[in-house]
Amino acid sequence: MIVLGIETSCDETGVGIVKDGKVVLANIVVSSLKIHSKYGGVIPEIASRLQLESVTGVYCAAIKAAKIKAEEIDLVAVTTGPGLPGSLLVGVSFAKALALSLGKPILSVNHVYSHIYANILCYRNIKLPCVALVVSGGHTSLFYVKDFFNIQVLGQTQDDACGEAFDKVAKIMGLGYPGGPLIEKLSRDGNKHKIKFSCSGTRGELDFSFSGIKTAVLYYLKDNPMKIKSRNANLAASFQESVVNVLIKKSLLACKRKNAKQLLIGGGVAANSCLRQKLISAAKDEGINCFFPSIGLCMDNAAMVSGLAYFLYKRGVRDSLYLNIQLNN
């Protein structure tokens, strides 16, 4: 079964084609990140306008890369939320038009859950149930995944998402946008133990809070104004270390609470090399198998949308051309 997926939840325009839920035939992603960089963040109106302009070309490129004809598509899948309303509408509108023109069924997919499924595209030895951590610019959540019909939220951020905190701290330090890669690169030359930071406590033991550490960095730089100009590597390393440590601590605690032996990581922050190395090592010490998608599948993409749609469709999930965006799912 060949599934074509469309992903336009933020600033990326992605079209992916996956066979039988695991074989990626094409995964084309076009990003407007460079344009947003000069504004220090994603501008929703710009993102949706550029997606409207590029989605047809991305679709054609995916069909060409997969070496198939449009008529060979068995199912059209599309991200319906969560995400930016205007961006989601571009993808949903294109998906409806495509499904109608081809006479094919259409299926809506949850963006966050598809990040979890990205691991299924990369590994064959994953067995459910498991614990999953989705950590990105818009989301930081822990889930207990019995299967993709039964996903329980164990904990989530109470304020900033993890990737959002990276972006804000990078802006405070004068590094630019997006902040995650810039802080990670600068951290390599820093002493992660030089400055003591900690993330705020939360009422729920598996919840997260990153607003406090962002404010701590702000006050540190106010007390040490010359550090802004020097782009202090120690500051970047210390901040990153504190954030990574809390992600590891709570992810492993979730595994312990649910007696899970497998941990799946998804989302853009999953590309962070410090997080990947430390979490894999820490999980191994606890007898837990930790899985990260390939770097390309950590970022927003449509292959993960296609893969999850196959899983759902095979188990009887159906939608119609009346489907709409879901901002709170």
C-alpha cells in the first residue's frame, strides 16, 4: 500500500511517500527558515503564504523521487494538528483536492504522534507498549504508547517548550535563530559545569518547565554584561546540560513508572547530539532500549505522516473530505 503524506504544521512544506508503513520512497521537505531567521522566529502569515506557493512543486518532486505515478497512490494523509492554523489549512486543502482528483481516501494524522512513529521508519525491533518523549520547538511531552490508538499523556511542559527555550536563550545571548543548533555548536567549546543552572520544579513529577531557566540566563547576562558580546561558550554548555539532564531524568522516571523497557524520542530537539549520546547511555544503564530517528526524520517531515496513516488505516480508521484542522489535539 502506497501512502502519500502532507505536512505543513509550521514553516516546512513536506510531502512523503511511504510503502507499507515502513519503506520510504520519497521524503521531500522545503523550509522557509532562512526567511524567518531575520525576524527571530516563525511568522505565521509568511509561512502559510510560502507553503501555498511551494506545495505543488514539493508534491511533484516527491512523485518524481518515488518513481511512481499519481494513480498508484492508495491513500492521501495530511497533518491536521496541532500547528499554525494558516499552515495547516494549506496542507489540508491540497490533500482534499488531491484525494478528490485521484478518487482516493483521505486520512488525518496528529503531528505529535507522527513524530513518535518516525522511529518505526528507522527500526524493526520496536515493540509496543513503550514510553515516548516528543521534544521540539512547540512541544515537550511524555507519552505512554500502548499502540497508536491508545496514547496516554504522562507529562508535558507547563510553559515554554524545550526548543522554544533554546530559541529564547539564543536570542538573549545574541546568537540568532533557530537557537538549538547555534547553542549546541557553541557548547562544544564550553565547560558545562562552569555555571549552575536548573529547570524549575513542577507539581507533576513528569511535567516540565523551561521558563525559569530561560529567566536565569537572562539575569546572568544582566549581571555579566560582557558575556553577551563574547557569546560565552560556558553559558551555552551549562544551559544545554541542565536542559538535557531534566529531559533524561523525567524520561527514565516515566519508563520506571510504566515498567517500560523501550523509550522512543521524536521532534526537532531529538537531533541534538548531546541529548542523543547522554540519553542512550543513561537508558542503557537502566536496561532500557532508547531509540532516536535519523536526523532527517527528527525534523518536521511527511514520511512520518505517511507511515502513521498506514498504521491507522489498516486498523480501520477512516476520514472523509469533511475533515478539518484540529488545533487542540
